[in-house]
Amino acid sequence: MQKKTTKTPTLELPKFIISEKDVGERLDKFLQVKLKDYSRTDVQKLITDGHVLVAGSPAKKNLRLTEGMHIALEALPQKEASELKPEKMKLNIVYEDDDVAVIFKPRGVVVHPGAGALSGTLAAGLLYHFKDKLSTVNGPLRPGIVHRLDKDTPGLMVVAKNDKAHRSLAKQLETRSLHRKYEALIWGHPRDLSGEIELPVGRDPKSRIRMAVVRDGKYAKTRYKAKEFFAIATLMEYELDTGRTHQIRVHSRYTGHPIVGDPIYEGREASVHRIPPLYHDTAEELLKIAPAQLLQAVEIMFVHPRTRKKMTFSVPLEKPFEKAVKFLEKECLQTAPTFDEDSSFRDFDESEINHPYLEEEPVEEEEYEYEEEPVKERLTRAERLAMKKERIQKRKAIEAEKREKKARREAEKRGEVYVKKASDAVTGYEPTIDPSYLE
């Protein structure tokens, strides 16, 4: 008697057919919505590993969907193993409810674990304080983290306490309805007191720790406004339309005005020689006050994920930043900016401001002696019309003369006397009268 064997039911992997409403969406974002139990990081790793097939072939995570496209999964995402351990940390909580928390991140704290920063992160402190009441959308190593700030940039951050709130805040970041306002102290004075900087930002090809304005970088837009002027510096206000790494620091450096104290983007000793010698001692004293870049996220505004009410939070400047501003107000306050090279900040050289990765390679040309041509006076409309009429009349006179010569030759061949007709006269000219008519 044969023994019956029972087959273990296989897990049916999901398949999708793209409808009209999803046309143009990125593949990773589409799958993140469909696979709600997994983070976007998990989904992107699944695509990178080649387990997502489009029309039978492995797809890329940034693939744009088209109507009727067939998507099949060869496996489900593997949950990222978490090595993040809760760490006791003093948190400065500005606001908190069941969905979000607004905190002030101090200077010197890394937001989430990364290369060279596996402990002492803000994420570990959040995990200790809020425990399991944090979103998991960005994976177990970034609980509740919606956006980030640089290690030495203090300021306000919003934390998501559940996945629904996280997705709402992330959507606001994407659509630029979540506004972040920064204040920074820059060397010198900007030429325009307010404006926008739209320059692509990417990894600096010459340094892995730096970002730079590069041709193939990601789109970045920063809006700025000057708030207070000093002889050697300006207190600026910035608003971000995009959130690229080191965006404000890179854009400020590119325009020739690094942030005071910035150790990576020439905001320290490299900028002192660009100011007048009279203020060198003041600048060196200012750098002693600045522990790093004097940049702070002072305000954040977003729509609450549950109540849909607009919420705005702001904080005063941290102590080192405030001390630096008060020092400048005492030593070199200025009512309005000046751009005289002997009394104001000397900008970077033209070769430094125009980043080499944005410029085409120069073409060497032979020098030639330039001779200035005399300036031609422009004729009036009446003068141009008069000249045109004169040219027309001359052309008609020449044509009439040719016809008359031809008619004379033909008359001589026939043995006749040529008589000029009235129709041969050129318009605007006195016709020639045959003398025989005057007898």
C-alpha cells in the first residue's frame, strides 16, 4: 500500500498589471504602496537584486510605469536586520501627539547610523524614548526619521510616530508643502539681497566627503534673503525647495560666500584672507566662537497628518550662533552692505566661483590685433525710402535706355528714322521730344 504524500502549498507571489491611474509612477514607489508591510528600502533592495520582473526581464527601481505593463515578483522583500540598540539620550521635544513629534536636534549629533557612526545617534535616542511608537517606513535603522540634518547643523526636525503619519509627511516633502527655514552667517555680502539659487548638487569627484555643484548632479533649489549686515559677514535666511545633502553649504560656497565656521566648504581660515586686513583679528575671534558651520534649522511648517491643520514651530538661535551674532553687532555692525574691495569681503576668484565641473574645456585661440570699426549711423525710415526710390528710378532709366538703343538699331536696319514713343518714357522723368515735332 502506497503512502500518500501531501504537498506543501506554495506561496503565490503577487503580480500586477498597470492601469491608467498609475502611468508615470516610479516602480519602487508603486510597489511600496502595494506591499504595505515592507519599507521602501526593502522594496528597492528587492528590485536591485533582480527579483522584480517587467515583461519577463529584471527592472530598475527608477523605471516609469506605462499602461498595460506586467509586473511579477520572484520573491518577497527580506526584512532588514536591525542592529540599532536603544540609547538613553536627553531629547528636546518641542511638540508631541499620537502621530508626530517635533524635536530640536543639538549640534554634534548624527541623525541615524551610518559609516563611522554606529552609536550615539538620534535614532537610537528616539527608540529609547518612544520605544515601538515610531514609524517603520524607512527601515529598522531609521525609526521615525522622515528627514535629516547634518551632524553639526542643529535645528528642528519632525518625527513620525506611525507609518500613516510618515507617508503623509514624506508626501509633503516630495510636493514641497513641508517648509523648512534656516538661518546662517555667511562671509561677506551677497550681491542680491534676496533671490534663488538653482544649481545641481552631487558628489564632488575629487572628494568623497564633499558635495559640489556638478553638471550631472541632482536638481537643487535654495531661496535666500539677507536679514542683518556686518562689515565682514551677513546673517541670512534660507528656505529649501529640495533637500540635497549639504545643499545650503554647497550653494553658499559656490556663490563665493561660505558659511562662517564651515570646516568642509572653506568657511574657516581659507576665508580670512579674503577680508580686509583691518578686520583679520575680528574674523579670527569670530572663528573661535563658531564650533562648526553657523547654520541652524530655525523653523518648520507642515500639515498635520490626522487633523490636516497647518502647524508651524520655531526656535531661537543656539548659544554659539547667538553669541557670534552679538559679537558682530558689537564689533562691526553695518546698516547696509558695501561692495568696495578695500572695505568689504573680497569674493572668490572667478576661476573658483565657476566650478570646473560645470564649465566646458577652454579652447585656445590665437591672439589677433583688434581694430575698432567706426560706428555706423542708422538711417531714418524716410531716408531709407528715398534711397529705395532713387535706386528704382535709376534701374528703370537704364532699362529704358537699353530699349531705346535696341529700337534705334532695328530702325536703322530697316532704313527708317527712329521716332521715340511716349510709352518709352520712364515714370518720373521728362520724355525726350523728337525735334521733328517742333518744326
